[in-house]
Amino acid sequence: MTRHVISGVSIIALLLFCICTSGCVISAQNTTELQPVSAEHISEMDAALYPLTHLITKEMEQACCLVWKTARDLDGVPIDDPKVELALLKLRRDIPFSFEAGLFDTNNTLIASTEDLSQTMEIGVSKATTHYTKEDYQAAGSQCIISGYSRLLNNESGIVITAPLYDAEGTFNGTLRVGINTWALFAGLNEYVRHIYGYTLWVAQNDGIVIYDKDSQEIGKNIFTDSLYQSDTLQNAAKIIIDSSSGNVSYLFYDSTWVDMIQINAVWDTVYPGYGMEWRMVVTDNAEVKTTNETKTNLTIEDLKSFVEKAYVYAQTHTKEEALNAFNDQEGEFVNGEQYIFAYSMDGEVLALPYQPGLIGEDRFFMEDPNGVKVLHRVIARAKQGGGYVCYLYPNPDHDFAQEFKLSYVMPVDDTWLIGSGIYIQENPLSQDQYISWTEHEDLTYQVRNMQYLAKTEGIESVIEMIKDPNSELQIEGLYPFAVTENGIDLADAMNPEMAGTNQLGMINSLGMSIAREVISLAQAGGGWMYCLWGIPPSNEEQYVLIYVEPANASVYLGSLIILE
């Protein structure tokens, strides 16, 4: 299993611009004037950008080809034909950065979907969020139409690849649509450019909407209309980026604290992902660099829990305003170096974040780390279960906000808000300048979605046997698939074959977490990513792993993991 070295990843900071004649890196804080840069630096940044634009062009070409081919395979096929469901599942499997795939009639009404339906998605009722006419598809010819960034039917946000469908007589009778997770599409390449060059990546549509940023909370904002970016210099620079297909600029924007301003330099080029859309791919030189690897916490997980319990008592014996003021006070009793109390509402609004006060009041519900773990989803889910430990990647204020592996303990204060604190696990590979490559990430996604597909085509029992067989076509080197029931019965486990048939609900790791319960909770929420401590044979020594989970049906859940080593 391959591992790669990077300089650290931040989840903070939007990347916008203030014009300079030639742009170059300035590291000093509180910079008020832009400084000139060398042509050599610009050339180095262009060299970092070049392979990214080609990789994304290739990825989108392949995705559009798959969507178009599937649409042609479904022309004239009745909606109740089993072939429809299998074609959609296969398409979702083969585009690992997709959310879901669905069919819509000529009135833009949903008629088939890979998603488990909820209140936001109802067959025969729900309408597509982007509407195209027969004339639009005629204008596109044999190209798929690429939508702008928007909220999708499954309540996620992303873009949509759309192709027309025709009946047996060749008459236009609907569309095939695939929702694309732009975070999943670009995050791995951002890790790559940080590892190889020490730069970061952001991407915007040609209307100014950001479709990827290393801070997932900035995705979906419009650089022309969002209130944060209304200075004349930022607006002028943004206009040049959007109006020009390539170039370079420098700009002043917030550092990772969202308090001080620094000079950031950018180069950009244009990708044409499909009919109707242009993307500006921008590489910048504001990657946070870890200041040291030597600092280690002396805190234990018991200390962490006690610290949060102390804050809980304070919150219960003071008003909410008093408690939040105390938690946000950098000189107060609830802030000590890397250890501090954070607070969020149960819908993801930042209430206390002492080292990043500029984020107070921000909605971070959809925040993801570079591996796709939805940080607030996991934190809130754990708090609603009564509290406990949760793992994710997050900027370390003691290491210049470089992103590191964090173990947090969270507790609900009441039904409306929660508190927590964390420690950075320096021994974890993800805190030691390493990351999971985008190819490994896609392999993990593909393997689990392939099990989903095979469960439909060959049956769940067949999938279980393939998980057990180390030589089956399902296996991918370095990945360990498993299957579990809604009641916690281990059906198959490639890493621990002897566990098959046993109930794992009562199996607790050293963090007090039931891995089975966490996996079940994630699958029942529709699936996704999580970290956990997992006993690795033959010694059963615990190591951190990254897990991806999807439901096979209402009672059986499929997943796989990669060891963070």
C-alpha cells in the first residue's frame, strides 16, 4: 500500500485575489501591500497546475462517456425493467466521485434512483434541481450537459452530468442524471499538489461560484456576491480570474486564523468538463507548513474526557452566554495550548472556537476533511448518542494550523448544542506528513460500491463468499472488505475471518467505541466515511483505519477499510 508525504493540509481559508503585475509568495503576517514576485516562482506554480488540469479533463471525459453510454443502453428500456436499476448502480460504482444516479421524465420528475428514498426524494414527485429542454440537448449534440453547482435532490450539493434518453422510436422521453461530489473529485488532487509542490488548489465556475476549496465550507459561495469578499481589490481580481482563461495574480486574504491578512499568489487555467460549463482551476502558494513534528501531548484520553466534563459542569451552572464567553477566551481556563473547548449547535453552527474566532456564527454542518469524513456529521451523531470519542483531520494551532489527526471527546449540553475538546495524535500516520492517495481513495469507494452492485446481480450470499475468499475478484490489495447486519452480526470480515457469525455490538475498542454500532449508524444515515481504532491480526494491536460504508439493503451493510500505517 503506497503512502505519500505532504506538508500538511488546512481546512481553513478561502482563496481570493488582489491584483499584482506578476504575483509571488509573501509569508509575513499583516501584509498591507502586495510585493512583486519572480518569473521563476510563477513558472514553478504553472508546472504544478499543468498535470492537475489534464487529470481533471481526463476524469470528466471518462465520466461523461460513461453517462452517455449508459443513457444509450437505456434508450427504449421500460422504467420497470430490472436492467434500469442495475445500470444506475453500475454507473454510480464506475464514477467513484458521484453521489447518486437517477432517471427523470420529460417533466423533470424523478422516476428511478440509486439513492434510498427519503422525504427529499420521492419517485413520481421530486423534481430535478436543474431543468433542460429537448432543444438544450439538441444544442449539446453528443455531449453531456454539465450543470452549475447547486443543491441536489439527496440534499447534498454538487454538479450534475446529464444526458438525454429516447424511447424505442427515437423520441426524447427523459434524462439520465448523475450527481457529482466536487469535493471528492478535487480533494485527492489537492493532496497531490501539496505533496509534490507545497501548493493548494481551488476551483470556480465561470460565473464565480466556488466548486472546490480546501475549506469545504467555502464551496458553493459566489466570489462576486458573498458578503465576505466585497472589497474593491478582491472584486477586481476575481473579475480578472473569471474573465481570463489563464494567468497569474496576487491577493491579500485571511490566514488560517481568519484574523490576519497575508499575500497569496495564484496561477490558473481553464478546464472544459462538458457542454455548457467552464472551470477555472487555481493553484495558490498559501499551503500551511507544519512548524515541527516534535511536540507531543502528555494528555491521556481520560484527561480529555475529564476536561470536557469540567466544561459541561460549567455550562450547566452558568448561562449559555457566560459559558460561550469562557470557552472563546484564549486566556481563560478552557484554553491550554492545543487543548481547548469548542462548541457547536446541533445543526452545525460554530458557537465557540477560540483559535479561529472569525468562524463564530458560521454554518459548518457540511464540512469534510480531505478523506471525505463529514466532521460535524460525526461529532453531532456522537453527541446525540450521549457523547463519546470521534476522530477526524483538523488544523492544529500549535503547528501553524497544519492539518493533523485529532481525537475528540464530545458531550451534549442540551438538545440544542454540544461541547467537545480534542488532542492531536502525533503517532498517527496522517499527523506525520502522510496522506491517502486519491487512487487508494477511489479504490476503496469502488470496492464497496462494487459489492453493492454484486449484491443486486448475484445476491448478498455471493458477496459474503467473495469477501471470505482472499482470491476472489472482489479483493483489492491493501483493502479489507466486510459485511454486517443491522443487528451487529458479522457476516464476513476479510481481516478477521473468525469473526463471521458473531455479534459485534458489544465489542468495544480502547476509546470506548463499538465499531459495529458506528458502522451501522453511518450506513443507516446513507453511508460515508469514518475513522476508528481497529484490532489488527495476528497480535490484535489497535491501529487507526479509514472505513467506507454503504447499505446493501435495509438490513445488511457493506464496507471496507484501509489501515493508516
